[in-house]
Amino acid sequence: LDEPTAALDPLTSDFVMFLIDKIIRDLSLTAICVTHDLTYALKFGSRLIQMKNGKVLKDIQSNQKKELTNKEIYSWFEK
């Protein structure tokens, strides 16, 4: 899923993300969702991967992801 909510209004974006999450869980699928919306990155999925120029910078597993805040993730991009 490549930026599935990029051109959508906030209400439709929420609907799409909840629908995607439901389908993935109901069908026990594995999926990769690319997003620049850090709120969605925290809220959905079991793993968070930050990449730059095709290289993995961070690979955060489910138990670590639960502890993260938006502010912490934003700080990854400050340099």
C-alpha cells in the first residue's frame, strides 16, 4: 500500500486506514503500508520501519512501537 491516504480528506483517510486494518487482520495478511502520516504509523501495524535512500535506518518491533510518541518519531527526522 503506497500512501493509501495521501490525497484524501481526514475523515476518508481514517475510514480507509480502519478498513485496511480490518481486512489485514480478518484475513491474517501480511502487508506493507508506506505513509508519511506519523499518527497512522503509530496507530496501525505491528512494526515500524524508517528508511532513507533504500536503507533501513530503524526497525521498531511491536513491543517497542507501543512506547513511542509522535514527538519521538519526529525527532528522527531532525538533523
